Amino acid sequence: MSDVTVWQQPTVVVVTGLPGTGKSTLAEGIAKAARAPAFSVDWLLGAIAPSGVLSGAARPVVRGVYEGLLSSLLTRQLMLGQSAVLDTIASDDIIEAWSSITYQYDGRLVTVEGVCSDETVHRSRVEGRRRNIPGWHEIDWSHVEFMKKEIEPLTVPRFTVDAIHPAASNLSAVLRHIG
């Protein structure tokens, strides 16, 4: 999109969902349209992983690390009066925490959830992609299956888009929703 989206107040857009549901594509599109940074958990972890800090760390520790990093980056953007896009698998608890931070700085938070209603399409999206994130690994379908069991469904208000629709259509719908 060549048009720049300008929001009246700092806006935090949390783009969440299982791997392969288009959340990174959406997050990048939103960030480009708003000229706001997109902070991706996978890119953050890719930057940290080569240091060995995460080696052997339990999942809750890794989650604490990336949620802490995202919270710090979000807080800094809001302190500057600027918007941000967070690209991550998020729980109700962390979305509520980010919402509190956002409101503290007179911003607004919008949650967008990517889903894929067709498992065959979802699987082919995961198996066919190469993200090439330095320091980070590609995932396979077994990882998605694991995440389906580990992640609690969201109950917070959110706008949902389905990856069976074209990415451009989903992006347009999200930008209209955000306003």
C-alpha cells in the first residue's frame, strides 16, 4: 500500500495467531502503512539465540524473555508518542498487560488474530515457507500441532482474519478496522 495510515493517537497493534496464519505478513503490512516499527518475536529470538542464552531454557523462561523485550520496546515507542506493531503469539494475560501500558501513555491497543480455517491450506503454508530469519529456525507442522495444544484460545476482544483469503484483502480489512 502506498497510502500512509495516520492514527490520531499512538496505536499498538498486536498481531497474533498460530504460525502460518499470516500474522507476520499482516504485521509488516500494517507497519508499512502506518510507518510504525514491527517488533517480531521470531526476529528478537533470532538475535538472541546465537549468544546461547536460550540454550536449554524452559519454554516459560523463553516466553518471559520475549514478552519482556516486547514490553520494553512497546513502552519506549509509547513514551515517544509513537505507534508500534507486535508480531507474536500472545495470551490474554500479556495482551491485557500491553493494554495497560498502552493506556498509561494515552494510546489504544487493537488485537488482530490470524487464523486459517482450512487445515490443508494451513499445513501447506507452514511447510512451504522459508522466512530466513538470521539465527532462527524454520518450523514444521508438528510445531504448529504442539502450539495448538499449548496455547489457550483468546477471549480478549479482537479482529479476526482468515488466511484462506488473500493477504492484501486481509490487510485492507485490518486497516479499515483499525481506522
